[in-house]
Amino acid sequence: MKKIQILTLFIVVLIHFSCKNKDKHNNKTSILTSTKENIDEMHDTNAKSNFGIVIHGGAGTILKKNMTDSLEIAYTQKLEEAIRVGHEILRNGGTAMEAVTKTINIMEDSPLFNAGKGAVFTHEKRNELDASVMDGKTLNAGAVSGVTHIKNPIDLAFLVMTQSEHVMLSGEGAEEFAQLKGFELVEPSYFYTEKRMQSLLKVQERERRKYQNDSGTNATLFANDPYSKDAKFGTVGCAALDKNGNLAAGTSTGGMTNKRWNRIGDAPIIGAGTYANNATCAVSSTGWGEYFIRAMVAHDISAMMEYKGVTLKEAAREVIQEKVPALGGDGGIVAIDKDGNVTMEFNTAGMYRAHMNAEGKLIVGIYGDE
Ligand code: ASP
């Protein structure tokens, strides 16, 4: 009797382990860290896919030597958590737009990124948030800029697209519209994080020193200030293709640290920070907004595909590696085309990014080709 019991136990344990191994085998998820060998895979995936999703959490001077292990893990895990939410929506037949907004919500709610909870401070120590979405099927779009009480600006941008006759609302008016639609407003203190406050104080100290050196005559902000290059990090964005062949993109940000005079960047500008068109691709940008507006980055990539017949990868490379730097700007994009090809192109040291294809293969990256 005892022998039979032991034998049964043995068989149960055997079945358990063989199932576990099978699961492991089926789960194609792989998290890549940046090495010379896999760098291409981390930038581009070309496999045809009937759905897919790609995200960024901002581009900039992100260097491994400045990163602690725990912070690296925190970013990697949050990127993975966010993209899995969108991927699950797409896997279950949800829309690209829903995947984009829900994925961005996760990053907006994290203090790690310069969007929602982790938004940077303005010159006046406020948090002014910008966001936009675009639907590739209808070419409908919605955007908000300079909102200060909206926990998830991407949701308000979606509401502007779906429930107003406008494309972009700003400041108090946007918040009045939000209230009218039953949107929950939060106190500005919700956006306070010590880390962002310290960044602001540092940038302002450098600005003061520069101002003194220029004897107060040449105190221009951003455009000529070499330090402002690093005054932005962590804008979030997402582009997705759903099972019905529809594309969508969205971008959400706190903008640039120490921004002033209600400065608005590229993130809420359709064609610059966000663009989606079922005929071509969906794109979300991150980087020095002034240049991304002037280069109309997201639309230019789509237009190059449409008018010149080039691939997504070729178009993104030309815009990010040639056109934007030629103007003096830096940053990157994530994009997916109508066939599921993905590009994560940037001209900065790093870009927080992740991609998941229909098979569930996951790629997470932070650094560039160092
Ligand atoms: N593009 C954003 C802006 O200029 C900042 C960023 O992406 O980091 O507002």
C-alpha cells in the first residue's frame, strides 16, 4: 500500500515538473539588456505580427554608470508591467487605442517617469502636463496641454478626442471640460516628488550661474542653454497595432524641467509628439520638444512611408539620426507599422523602451550602443 502511495506521489511530482518545463518553453518572453550582440534586436524587430505594442519612458543622457542596480530593476519592472497591460488587451481582441491609454496610465501613475505622478516642475514650481492620442483608423485625435489637476492626462486627451468637437484643449479650459465630463481632479500636491524638486533646484542654480556669467544680458532659456538638454527625461508614450489592423499612438509628459511662460512641447502636438495612420504607422516621440515640433517628427515618419514608400525603420532612422540632429535637437521615437514591424530609434545615450509582439516575446531596453 505504502509502495503504491510513494509511486503515485512520484508520478504527480513528475507530471508537475514536466508541465512547468513546457510552460517555460512556451513562454518566449526574454528581457534583453544592452550588449553589442543584441543591440539591433533592441532597436528594431521586423517579424510580421498581427498585433504588437511598443512603449518608451523617455530618452536622454541615460548612462549605465549613473544608474544604480535597484533603479535599473525598478525601470525594467515598470516598463514590463506597463507593456503587459497593453499586450493583454490586444491579445484579448481589445483596441489599439485602449491598449495605448491603459499602458500609459501605468507609467503616468509611477513616479519614475516624467508624466502624471512623476512630472517635472516648471520655473514657478508647478506641474503642467501635456498629452495626446491619435486613432489611426479615423485619424481622430485629442490633446491637452498645461493641465495641473489631471492625474492621467492621457485619459483627458482621449475624452477630448471622443467627446468634444475639438482636437486640443489647454489649461483651465481643459480642466473645466474635464469636470463637466465627471473627470476626477487632483490637488497639485499629488504631483510633488522630492526627486523632481531637486532636479529643478539644480537646473535653476545652473541657470543663475549662467545668468551671472552673461552679466544678465543674455538670459535665454532652453534654446541656447546647454544645460536644458538634460532638463527632460521620462516622457512616456505608446504605439500599438490591434488584431483588426488598427493603429493608435499616445504620449504623456510633464515637459521640460524649469519650463516657463506656459511653454508647450511636442507631446500634445499631433504630428510632432504623436501620430497614427492605418495606412502607414503609429509613432510616439520623446526628446527636446522644440526641435520635434519644428521637424514634425511623428508625421514626417508616416509621410516618408506614404510618399516615398520607404520602410518604417528607414523613415525613423532618417528623421531621428539625420533631420533632428541637423537642427540641433535630440531624442527618440517608438513606432509600429501596419504589418507589426517595430522601431525604437533614438540619438541620445539611452531611451527607456519595451516591445512585445503577438507571440508574447518581450524586449526591454534602457541604454544605447555604448
Ligand atoms: N518632448 C518632451 C517635451 O519637450 C520632453 C521629453 O520627451 O522628455 O516637452
